[in-house]
Amino acid sequence: MNVTASTLSLTVADVDASRDFLCTHLGYQQAMAADGFVSLTRDDAAIDVVLLRQGIEVLPPEQRDHQATGLILALTVTDIEAQERHLREAGAPITMPLREEPWGERLFQLTDPNGIVVQLVEWTAPDTENPAT
């Protein structure tokens, strides 16, 4: 298998709201769109995102009423403190403040208007004196 790209497809109630959130706060750009569908991309290695309106007929009938829940879109970034400060100053809805885990993960979370949780992560050296149990 030769994977050439990665895309996360999310079914949401309001495609425009998630598109605006991802473009405004996370630097995504709209690559293409149609009624109930939008494809978003970035110029870097981040995963592409496809947003589908809940109920759209391109989905199999058993998937049409599902909505993206219970997942976290995690993006690894550099200079996480600057990212958090910039997003906070821009009015982004930060729903979990910046914190550091003993295994070396620094992270914070935002939540888009459709409830999609986006986690920004930066990896550091783990705390070897107080390892997680």
C-alpha cells in the first residue's frame, strides 16, 4: 500500500460553520465545495478535512443521520504557547486550556460550532522523575 494523502471526513449539521472555524482559526483553505460538501486543505503536512452535511445523499443510508462525535482532530504544532496565545487573542473557543502531561505532551483544545474537538499538541521530553502510572 502506498498512501499518498490523508483525509478526515466528518459529517456535521452545519458545514459552513465548521468550514469557517477551520479556515479562520486553523489556517485551512477551501479546495472545493458543492451543496452540503466542502473539502479543506493546508499547504503543510496537516490532514485534509472533508465536511459533509448530515443527511446528504452521497452517504450510504445507514450513515446519513450520523454526526461526527467522540473524536479528536489532533494536530502537532511547534511553539504551542504562541499558538494558544494567538488563538485566544483571536477569540477562538478554547475549551481545554494549555497543559502538560508527564509523558511529554503539551496540549490544548478548541471546539468548533458542530462540537468537533481540535487538539493542538507539542511533544517535549517526558518527565522521567515522575512517570505516569
